[in-house]
Amino acid sequence: MSSATSSRIERDATSDGVIVIDHLSKNFGPVHAVDDLSFTVHPGRVTGFLGPNGAGKTTTLRILLGLVSPTAGTATIGGSTYGHFVQPMRSVGAALEAANIHPGRSALDHLRVYAPQAGVSDTRCREVLDFVGLGSVAGRRAGGFSLGMRQRLALATTLLGDPPVLLLDEPANGLDPEGIAWLRGLLRHLASEGRTVLVSSHVLSEVEQTVDDVVIIAKGRLVHSSTLEELAALAEPSVRVMSPDAAGLDSLITEAGWRDRVEPADAIQPGVAVIHRVSASEIGARAFAAGLELHELASRDVGLEGIFLQLVGEDVGAGTAEPHLEGMAR
């Protein structure tokens, strides 16, 4: 983090930084906020914990932090539950709500409140404020901070104990483009130090330039877990083709063996086809050889965000909403 932190604060021996969510479920009455969820997060990497609003991300993080008891399954860090850490802030840094900051306290005084829990001094408080870019406003009251500044202060709080594990819930919320670029650099730096960094977001494009791995959930269930590169590999090329000769286009598709790669005919007008898993150049070459006139031959790039939306389903807006959990701690 800096030369002043080259000597690490002693941490719990049980915290090796590996997060394991094992068949985790949480029900709030009839609401299944988390449903038989399993995944693993490794140190030295930034993992994006992704899903639409109400997917169960915050509930999972709260269970991991011992704020909510699971209905079934386990959530551990380094083989232990959060409640077993003697000094949790030295093992896990968590920022779930940037708004949970007293408006009457200065940035420095806010950190001083948490310093005894982390076993650190004023020097460390000032150091992390400098690290997140708030050193010049250390004496200002947090009530006058922008949302982005409050996000930075929340991050400073998570770093007080120099923990090997960081859990950040929507950390880019409220940051301007410059702040988002700064956050990306910060998370990459922290992971390069061997820390485990788990970042939740409901927007893949917000974190795709930052994360190494992705865990995607929808309606409380796991729908995908892999490296970012493996997720990108799921993108299938698709091409929109238009011809004034509808019968000729249909024959071309049949002869090429692409029938199972075409979107349902009832969703597209005659003479138009969207063909998946075939390149535009291959379609164009076959059409030329067959003497088929084409009026349109356009590649459609699905992209990572498109893959994400496909995985979580088109009806994400109707998914199970996470209940408000304030006051529902175990």
C-alpha cells in the first residue's frame, strides 16, 4: 500500500483469504433471497460478484459477515466463519453502505472510532485517508461530502486493519469517471499484493475492466462462475441477413446446415434472418457462390454485457427482491 505499511499488521492465522460459499440458502418467510448457492473466491484476484438488483448479493455478503444467519449451508473465510476472528478488521475489510457514516464527524474522527477495533494508531488513520485521496479533507465533516467522497471514506475504513480480504458492495456507486478509474487501479493494486477482493455490482460493464473472475447470480442462484476470459468466450457471433429473395435465403440456410442456428422464423419478417455462430464472411461467400442477392449483412456483437443479460434472464425485473435487512441481524 505504501512504504509505511511494508510491515503487515498481524492477522488471524485462520484467514488465508479463500472465501467459500457452500450450498448457502437464506429464506425470509416465503422469500428465497439465496437459494443453494456455492462458489469459491481466491486470493490475488479481483472477483466480480454480479447479478441484477434483488439477486441475493447483499444478503450473501451479510451472511459472510455474520450479520444474517443462513437458513442452510455455510459461508467461510479461510475455513472460519466471521464470528471466529479475534480481531475481524485485521482479517476482513467490508464496505456495504457508504451512507453509514455520521455526518457530524470529520473523516479522521470517523476512522478514529474504528481504530481501536483494528488495533491501529492515528498515524494509520491518516495514512489510509491519504491512500484513498482524502488526506486534504481529513478535518472536514463527512456530512458535507459527496457520495463519491463517502465511498472513498468507506474504503479507507475497510483498509484500516490492512486485511487480506476485502468485501465491497457496489463501490463504484457515486463515483465520477475519474473516480471509477481510480477505483479500478486501487483494486488491481490490492489484488497484486495477494489480497482477496470481492466486488459486487449489478452492472458488468462497471467492473469488466477490473475483475479477473466473475460469479453471476440471479434470483439467489448461481448461473455462472468462471474467469472473465471464459465468460467472454461465451459470446457467439451472430449476423443479420436481408435478401429480396426470401425463398433463396431460406434454401441457403438449409443447404449450409444453419437451420438450428437461426432465430425463430415467426419473430422475423420473410427475407430476413439472424444466424448465430456463423461469421458474416462465411455467409457472404456462400451467398455469392449461390448468386443470392443480399441487401444487408451485418454482424451483431453480443458483448460481455449481452452475455450477462442472457445469463440472468430477460425477466430480471420480475426477480425475487431482497428484503430490507436493517435490524434483521442474527
